[in-house]
Amino acid sequence: MLYWLLYEKLFPFFHPFRIFRYLTFRTAFASLTALLIALLIGPFVIQKLREFQIGQFVREDGPASHLKKSGTPTMGGVLIAIAILLPTVLWSDPANPFVWITVFSTMAFGAIGFADDYTKVVKRRSLGLTARGKLFWQGLAGASVAVVLILLQQFHLFSTRLTVPFVKQWRPDLLWHAWPSTVPHLSLLAFLPFILWVTLWLVGTSNAVNLTDGLDGLAIGCTIIAAGALAVLTYVSGHVVFADYLELQRMPMVGELAVFCGSMVGASIGFLWYNAHPAEVFMGDVGSLALGGAIGTVAVIIRQELLLPFIGGIFILEALSVMLQVGSYKLRNKKRIFRMAPLHHHFEQLGWHESKVIVRFWIGALVFALFALTTLKLR
């Protein structure tokens, strides 16, 4: 909005407004705007959550130290969503379709999380939507993103070719056939691998962030690091010189997503102010699913989804720990691999203090993200 007003409309009359042309300037100010919004409206949102008695339900089979957190305001992800979306609309180019796709994905996954949280609060139980119901809506949101990207591919605004870490030339296309096909049903089948691929990553990433959100500040701290790494990746992917130097697929329009990533960094830092141990508010599923959907969508758009295991390394480890624990319990006669899953609870059971687990996982997330950035040149 500000880009359109101050640069496209008023720049011819007032030349200093040319500064709004620069992506780095707008990304930095989007981050600062998001931080200020989160800090300023945070107390109001927390107070309203208390007034509506929207408190966290703590499972009795969880760590005993967490029982005292029962009743802490949850659904604070509403604050995160507001702090991300407003600066994105203010500072990004409104004509860029990738910005709106990412905004849609964030809102769609956030809405699913909101429905899940609301069900828990109203029915006063630990489970909200059924697992099948949640996966269905997440899958529908992910497939919707994939379909829109395919439409953009037909106008040569997006590439379905996959970027493979450590490899320069091999960029497989996730479409089976050229479109349009002479046989209508074949043209539809051509899109299926890409739709399934995108849906898998978006659903997986959103649930991975959700599973990580079990300790004060853990998920949001890892999100700050992941969003910062994505901001760098989006910027270089859209920059003609850097993309050529690093031998990346250059997609000029995706650079605008750096503004969105900057907003996510600022909003996450602002939320961490209130979510730091001991937390005054929890993000709930409305926050974790929205953030996971946003991270996955940005990675898919810039064709770096294969770097997600490193960009969000802690998220992936947390999800894998749950999968391994459940698989072991079912296949090995109720034998467990970890003392408790997700992984952060395992270390709590080993005697680590909550704050130590959080900070050490942050360090791990930073190492993963730095490694992801080094792969840009290791090709």
C-alpha cells in the first residue's frame, strides 16, 4: 500500500520517495513495523483472551512441571497474524501475486488452527478438531496454493522445476506432461505430482511447527531464525546479480516475499516478548499452523523446499521424534524410543531445565539455518 502510494504515485512529484523502491529498505521497515504492532497491541490481546477465559488446557499425561501453565491465555497467534499481515500489506508491492498467495496460505492455515483452538476452549478438552478433519482442511489449503502456482506457471511467472541442494544442473520438473494436452484427463494428471508435492510440504511444515510449540518461546524463537534465513533466500532468488552468481533459478517477482519474511521476523520477536519463559500467552494452533504454513509456502515459491529440513531443522526433528515414537509404540509392543515425545519433552524428562532446552534448541536451529545458507554456494 505504501509502496503503491509513495513510490508509484507520488515519486514523480517528490523524488526522495525513491527510497521506497528498494526492497531492503521496505523489508527492514516491515520488520520494525511488525515488531511495534506486536509490542503495542500485545497487552490488549492478552487482556481480551483473559476476559474471554481462553486459557491453555494442559494434558495430565504431560510433564508435571507444565501443570502450573494451565489457564495461561492461548490463541495468541491472532496477535502474530495481525503483526505479519498488516506490515506486509503496507510495505509490499500489491501487484505481486506471490505476496497474496503467501498471505492466503497464512490466513488459511491460521483459520484451521483457530477452529481447532476454539473447539478446545468451548468444549474444555485437550483435543479440538479430529485428526482427519484437520488433515483434510490442511490438505485442501495446500492443494489450493499448488493450483494457483500452476496457473502462474502457465503465464511463465513461476517454475515447477525443483532446486536440488549441492547440484547445479539437475532441476527436475514436477509436471509430467506439457500443458495443455490433447487428452484433457492427461493434462490434469500432469499436475498431480506437483499438487501432492506442495500439499505434503505445507501440511508437514505446519504440523511440525505445531508439534514444536510445547515450551515457552521454543517454536517462536525457531521461527525467527527460519524466517530470517528465508528472507535471505527470497532476496537472492529475486536479485539478478546474486541469483546468477549463486546459480539459482532467478525469479524476479519472488524477491518481494522478503518483505513478508521481514514481517514474520518482526512479529515473531514481538510475540517472543510475551511468550518468553514464563509465558504470558501461548500462540495456540492458530499461531503455529499459520507460521508453519507461511514457512512452507515461501520455501515452495522460491523452489527451496528441499532446504526446509535445514531451514526449519528443529521443526523437522520434533516431527520425526513423534513419528518414531508412535511407530515404535505400535510396532515394538509398546516400546518407546524417547522418554516422551516430542523431542523437547524427552530432554525435560532427562532433567534439563525448560530454559536450557529452549536456548539449546535455538542454537540448534541457528546452526541448521546457517548450514542451509551455505548450500547456496556449495553446488
